Amino acid sequence: METPAAGPSFRDATDADVEALVALIQSAYRGDSSRAGWTTEADILDGRRTDPESVLEVIKSPDSRMLSVEQDGRIVACCQLEHRGDHAYFGMFAVGPDLQGAGLGKKVMAEAERLVRETWNVTEMHMTVISVRDDLIAWYERRGYRRTGQMSPFPYGDERYGVPQRDDLQFELLVKKLG
């Protein structure tokens, strides 16, 4: 009889995780490897999605944490959680392309929401999503997030955020009330 694979375990990322986290985030959103999953941005953005300095900044900041998700000895998902007064910000969310569509993302979101309620006693979670990502926004809406119509500009010319393949990119704020 086979031993079932262990489920995901959650922990705060450390400095030693930076390289693996950058590779995971990159693989989930950019380049050919991202096309194996459904969250790819390869058709709208080229270049990098994040860098070691940005990930380390989240890990080191007293107002944020990088939630790391391990399964079978490797980091398979992550997200940034940042305390911003009465709400928390959710970002740098990535699930390995080979695991997308299997329910892991839902588990990560639920754990992130639980953590920010318990740790920071916040009542809302905020995130920004590129407004042309209709499939991704619909996924968040199914998890209780609502579109606000509040837009912020995409940082054209700053390659730390990627190289845009189109000229109509902007971020929309999505918000969820936490019970």
C-alpha cells in the first residue's frame, strides 16, 4: 500500500528561501514554463515578475510576511501579506504551474485570510490585479473578492515589473471583507 503524499505545510519564508521563491513566482507568471498553468502573464508581460531584493524586502519588513507553502520537500506556493492599518494587502501570490487547478490556491488564500485576521485583526484583504486578467479576476470573485473599479497605473518603463506587450495595462483594486 502506498503512503499518501503529505499535504501542504505553511510557514514564514526565510532568507534561505529567496532563490526558490523568485524561481517559483517567475515560473507561475512569465516565460514558457508559465504556460503549463492558467495564471500565465506571458502574453501581456515579458521579463521578470520579481527579483531577490523585492522578495527579501517582504521577508525582512516588520509589517509583512512571505507565506511559504511546502509539499514533498519543495516550495510549491507563496504569497505576500502586508499589514496596512485596517486591512492587509495580498500579493506575490504564486502556485507552481504543475499544481495549478488542483485546489492548492484556494487553500493558500484561506490560510492567508485566517492569518491576517488572527495576527493583525484586520477586517479586509486588498489586492491589485492587472485589469485585463479577466480569468484571474473571476477566480478571485469566486472566492469573495469584489472589483472596486479603482484603478492605478501600470509602471511602464520600470522593468522590475516586467516588459509590457501592450499599452492598456493598469491595476484594479479587489477587496474582500473578512468575517
